[in-house]
Amino acid sequence: MAILVTGGAGYIGSHTVAELLAHQEEVVVVDNLTTGHRKSVLGGTFYQGDIRDRDFLDDLFRKHQIEAVIHFAASSLVGESVQIPLSYYENNLVASHVLISAMLDHGVKKIVFSSTAAVYGEPERVPIREEDRAEPANPYGETKLAMEKMFRWADEAHGLKSISLRYFNAAGAHPDGLIGEDHHPETHLIPIILQVALGQREEIRIFGDDYPTEDGTCIRDYIHVMDLASAHFLALEHLRQHGQSDVFNLGNGTGFSVREVIETARRVTGQRIPERVVSKRAGDPAVLIASSDKAKRILNWKPRYHQLETIMESAWNWHKNHPDGYGDR
Ligand code: UFG
């Protein structure tokens, strides 16, 4: 039987497809390629299509014996979600509703879901634990939390088993150097810093330096994309063996400030990387750090990239060898 990966041509999706293939899983990938890259899908059967299209999904579930779904397909930019909230409800919540309705009608009852630290909003304490208050501060986090809840109720009523993985800040690239991060436009800190190192941008703009942190810049928990990928495989195995729905944070448990990230990039790349402080970005919490004890305990998850330095080296290896990403935009 096959694993269906929605959004498998995206950043975390494509690395998870690579991980599944490494475990000899049969993989079917669906992506509408709005933001994904066909070249990032290293194997399996690929379909360009939209999960809001029920006929397309029915065809696919008839063609392939799907055992479980790993669901990445979504819009995922915090800032954009504030500008166009209704699109986020459409692309995230409505699309997931179509997907799980089709899954249930075709008897598919396992889903691993790409959730986010954005469900917490401003944290009540750090490190953040799964049972802490979840009060999203933007439509992106709001739709992801609504999706988690929809899965929970679908479990109560129809036995849909789901594992929601709440990622903190994904970074880095596949060690074989074939796939990595490529967003258009790029909004994330590490790739932007590396674009400055490559001379593609003049400077890195630091969004605010008067946060209540030691150096005044925001602190985030950076987690390697291959560690996220391995967690998806373990979540799938967990559903196979125990069949219980659950929610897990995925982070390193260590926070780095924006300035520390820039300093690390200077060391790794040997480039000067000019910086300039600009005003704060709306909706940025000062500190986001995960407690991932639960994922380690229950999923037996063992993240391998603990040092920011190693994560940065891995990202740099991809960016310097692919200065234009996949070259398809
Ligand atoms: N930052 C800058 N300059 C930039 C880009 C980012 O100073 O040019 C700062 C941000 O203000 C933030 C930190 O760098 O403090 C990290 O920003 P990113 O945009 O890389 O990541 P976010 O923490 O905003 O977002 C990530 C994921 C989201 C997820 C969120 C959870 O990308 O999908 O974590 O809060 F929702």
C-alpha cells in the first residue's frame, strides 16, 4: 500500500518524501505546484493536482491503495495570512475538509499532519509544551489549529487517526545536496541571510532590536528539515503500531536570537553579511522555544542536527550550489 503525500513538492514535504523513499515506502505525491517544485520530488508517483478537487481525489484513491496520508498542502506565510485571511481558510481549512471527506469515503483512516508553532500565539511560558494555551495570533496559526480540531472530532465520530506535528523554525537541506529550501518570495531568516552572503541582497534587515531578550532580537528554535522528515516517518509508524491520535512539538529545545543566527552565518560562510535594524514585524512573538520531550518519549524521535552551526552549514551547502534554487520561477 502507498503513502499519499499532499504538498510533497514543498520544502518540508519534499524532504519527507526523500525520507519515506529511503525507508522503501511506496509514495504517491500530490502538489498543485503553486509554491512547490516538481524537481524537488525525488521519486514515487507524482500528480499535479489540487486537493480541493474532489473528483481528482476520488480518482486517485481509486487508482492507488492508500494506507495513510501525510498532509503538507497548505498556505504557510504568517504575514500573507493577515493580508488575505479568506484564502488561508480556503487553502487550509476547506482543502483539508475535502481531503478528509474523501479519505473517509475511501476507507483511509490515518493522517500525519503538518501543523505549526504558530498555533500557540504568544506563549504563556517557554519551553512550550503541547498542553499549553493555543491562541493563534494570525489566520495561518488559526487555520492550522482549526484543522487539528477538525481531525480530532473526525476521530471521535469516524475513527480518523491523526498525528499533528507542530514544527518550530525549519531550516537546512538534504545532506545529499539535491534538495533544499526555495521560496518565492523568500521571507525566512536563514535563506535571506544566505542570499546576502551570496551577494543577491545587500543586507539583512533585523526586524526589531528592542524585544525583551538579551540582545533585543527575537529568539527562535531552529530545527533541521531532515529531523522533521524523520519525525513524519516515526509518526506514521506510531499510527501503524498504536493507532492513537496525538499532537507533538518538533524543535531542538534551544533558542537563538536573530543576531546569533547572523553571526553563525558569518562564521560558516566567511562573508561579511551587512545588517540593518528596521521596525518590528507585526505578530512576531519575542521567544519561541519548543519542548519536544513528548516526541522523544513517545515517537522515539532522535533529532540529529543539534548545533545551529551544522544546520547553517547544511543550508549554505544547498544555497551556494543552487543560488537560483530549482531555477523554475
Ligand atoms: N527575521 C528578520 N529579518 C528577516 C526575516 C526574519 O529579522 O528578513 C526575524 C523574524 O522577525 C523572526 C525570525 O527572524 O524573529 C525568524 O523569522 P522567520 O520568518 O524565518 O520565521 P518565523 O519565526 O516568523 O516563522 C516560522 C515559520 C512559520 C511558523 C512560525 C511559528 O516559518 O511557518 O515559525 O511562529 F508559523
